[in-house]
Amino acid sequence: MVQQQISPKSSSQQEQPEKVYLPRTSESEILKKIRHTASHVMAMAVQKLFPKAQVTIGPWIENGFYYDFDNPEPFTDKDLKAIYKEMVKIINRKLPVVREEVSREEAERRIKEIKEPYKLEILSDIKEEPITIYHLGEQWWDLCGGPHVENTGELNPKAIDLESVAGAYWRGDETKAQLQRIYATAWETPEQLAEYKRRKEEALRRDHRKLGKELGLFIFSDLVGPGLPLWTPKGTLLRTLLEDFLKQEQLKRGYLPVVTPHIARVDLFKVSGHWQKYKEDMFPIMAEDEEAAAHEQGFVLKPMNCPFHIQIYKSELRSYRELPMRLAEFGTVYRYEQSGELGGLTRVRGFTVDDSHLFVTPEQLDSEFLNVVDLILSVFGKLQLKNFKARLSFRDPASDKYIGSDEAWEKAQGAIRRAVEQLGMEHFEGIGEAAFYGPKLDFIFRDALEREWQLGTVQVDYNLPERFDLEYVAEDGSRKRPVMIHRAPFGSLERLIGILIEEYAGDFPLWLAPVQARLLPVGDAQLDYAKDVVAKMRDFGIRAEVDVSGDRLGKLIRNAEKEKIPVMAVVGAKEVETNSLSIRTRTSGELGTVPVSEVLDKMKQAIANYDNL
Ligand SMILES: [Zn+2]
Ligand SMILES: [Zn+2]
């Protein structure tokens, strides 16, 4: 199609609204003040309308704030509207927010006077004196540390939204009182609120749990357990495509595939240090009897693959000629995440790491590290992920959660810094983000909704070679210690797929789509032709299928759209006659009637180039 000439005045750049930046509460002093104050205003409004409501706590959260109330009845949507109206009145009265310092005894006296038992408990948690009280005008006050705006008039009612109500227990303890939690948000400007709502809606539309179900990629089962996804045929195909893609890349780069078991003696993890430093995150020991259990003997599910690969390295005396040795496995590991933390694919209890461990001489470290980064960048490119930065995840020298000497840490951190500087990559430091055995270079990806996710990682490790007493025979015949690089471009396959689903909003690039083309015959008369074309496509390595439902064309198209099939090929009498297909794609719309041979060539080429049609 020929694009109409666009005059410079109406260029899309000018029409596009300016990008609204949404800081998190922790990043913004003004948002802290606004949200703190808004939560007090909300509590005051609730107590005005519901005199029986008792206030408890109302902290800010990263995108807003909440307040927990003890109220005989749950709040309804109608109540929320009324509360909001009351808040607007309080804001319009421009009540001064006044700080007062009182003694513990005085605070206690005042709390008893207004009969608010929760506040007494809160007071007993406050260790420092004096106690600070904040007043909204003359009639309402709360215990609080601040900060706040100076008067309620500084809040913009059009930038406040009461979002939802949920049940919550006092102190998160289900044996205690059931409270009503109102989630709300407040911003500096109505534009920020509008952008926040837009992103919330978009996040819902892209939610991988919802899309994963609609696209038939994975399921969860209560009987199997939380955090343990089951991959259905289409999802399995997607996983396999990603695995095969990386395996091919790795073979080209001299990686050696290995397979290791899912369980091992706990002793393996005692030597590696995982048991000492990482026990809380592991599933408990499978001990054969009580005696074994008492001595912490038995098998555990592996939380990491490293010690297994180390055993393979160590199974023979290695020569410098064999190095670098790059052992690679799609290894499934198990971690005991708290069930409250589990949600969809981004946090699971069993997941597959595209793990590899490189055993290198100290002299090879820098160049091997660069090779790994190069592989990761190439993988991201093919996945069409562009928006990421590198984080230098170093240890926090003040913490005792790390193993190894200061010297080893300095050397490892130095290697990472040199690599990043040599590549001129955009980066930032994350102190305290290192693994317990070594520093990492992490790739932090920012998605379409400006949320951050950790994807690939590379780690330099002088410690595990030490703990497992690894050696190689150097050129001069002496025994030397190799350095290890741990790396995983995808990170976890589960997490990556969750992120990809959301980033693509379910529209996978052609090379990754489980079904790449669907043929839509207008009637039964075209069925045989459609099947023939599908057979040809499959010969070409294209994943194609025919919709044999016999539904009307409109419905066939709607279903294919819903399932986000990249290429739809309508087959009517004319197409059969001319040996062609009427092509419609997700990314480019109608392409018109195209000869079958041309469709095959174009698709094959697009797939090979990791491109869309
Ligand atoms: Zn406050
Ligand atoms: Zn490792």
C-alpha cells in the first residue's frame, strides 16, 4: 500500500503524547508525602461515614497505599464511591497537617480516650520516643512517622483513585481479627493517574497467566501443587523451540551437552556450601530412616546444577589443552518458595535453567567472559528483546552470607567490570546482589509496562573450584586451579516464557509461534486442497494446520485471531483454481492472494531470519 504523503506539521512525533514517567513511591519524596497524607484522609473519611470502623495501619506501597479497617460489614463499591466523595470534602477544606510530639503516656491516654485498641498495639511497637502524632485539622489524628504534605489542599482529588477492597488479617495472622483493606492510589497529577490506570489495564491484558490459558500453553493443578506448572502440547513445543535454538547456538560455540540427575546426596551440597548458605530455599532431605535424618543424611532435590557439572569435570585429570571446557545442560532445579510468593510462571518451585559451567584457565577468563556476553546479546536479539541494562551484582562486604577470600572476590569482580567496560555496555552496580559464591553480571530487562525483570546471568567463580579442589595440568606440568563461569542466557525457561508472553502480548514472533500458519477453507470443497498445502508447508519445516471445524469463515478468522496465529491463509474456489492462498498476517494485515510457492519461500525466509511475515 502506498502511504499518503504526510506533511511535517502533522508528524506522528508531535501527535504522540509525551511519555508520562511514573516513579515508585520509594523513589519519590513527594509521592511519599502525597500517599501518606491521602491514607490519613481516607481513614478520616471512613470514620466519618462508618463511625464503628476502627483504624489500624495504612502504609504506602510502590504504586499507591492501603489502609486496613476493622468494620462490622465489608465495604462495597458503593461505599468506596461515598468514601472518595468524603475525601474530596476533606481535601477541599485544606486542613493543616500538624505534627505533635507527645510522651508515651500521653499517647496512651489519648488513644484510650478515643477507644482505638489497635492503636495501643501499634504504639507498643514504636520503640523510639517522643511519639509523633499527626493531626488533620482539629477533629482527627493518627500515630505516624510522616512525611506528609502541609495541608490536605495540596492533594489533587483528580489524581486519587480508590481501587479495591480485600480481606486481610490483623498482622497477617489468620487467628486474629479479619479486617477490610482498601487499596488506593494517589499521584501528583491526573495525567499520572491516567497513565497508571492505562498500564494496569494493559498489564491485565498481557497477564501471562490469563494468556497462557487462552493460548493453551500451560496449566496448574491443585493435586500436583502450587508453583509446579504442567506444560500442554503447545507450551511444550514453545519450550522445545527455545531449547533447540539455544542448543544449536551452543554447539556452534563449542559447548558440550551433559545430563545430570534431579536428586543427589546432601553431602554434595555440603561441599558446595549450598546446604550451609541456601538450606532455607531447598526442599527438605529425603532420609532413609530416623537415624539418617538425625545426622542430616539422605537425598535432596537439586537447587542448582553447578556441583553436578563439577563432578563431571573432576572425573578425569584435565589438561590445559582441554580448556576452556563448557558443559551445558537444560537442568531442572527445585526451590522451596513460600506458597504466598507463587504466581504464574515468574515464581515457581521447579524450573529449568539453561545452565552451563565453563572451566577456564585464569588467562582465558576475560575472553571467555566476553564470548558468553556475546552469546547472551545474540539470544536477546533473536527474541526481539531490546530494552535491558547490565547490573554488576557485587557482594556487600559488610554481609556474612558469602563464601571465599577477599582476594578471590576482588579478582572476580574485576573481571566482570573489565568485560563491561570493554564492551561499552550501559550498566549499574547492585551491591549485595551477588550469588553467595561469586559476583554476577545480570541482564535486567524492562518490559512494555516499564516493569523490570531479571533475565540472563553470568557469574565468575573462584570459590567452588577451591571447595571442590579442581585442578588442571598446566603447560609446564604443574597443577593449577581453573576458574568457573556460570551462565544462563534465559535464566529460567519458565520465567522467560512468562516474560515473553507478556512482552509479546501473546503474539510470538513467527519462528517461535507454536502454530505458524492456519489454513481456513471456506467450505468442504476446499478441504483437500488445504490439506495438501499444509503437507507442503510441513515439508518445508513450517508448523501449519487446517481448521477442519466447518464453521463459517468469519468464525474461523475470529478463532485464529484469538489464538494469535501469525499467518492465516484463506482458501476459496479461486485460490484452489490458481494454486494460491489469500494471506492475512498478525503483523502486516492483508497481503492479498499469493501463489503457494511464494508463501512457502517467504515464510521459510522470515523464520530463518527470526523475522515476521
Ligand atoms: Zn502518615
Ligand atoms: Zn552454577
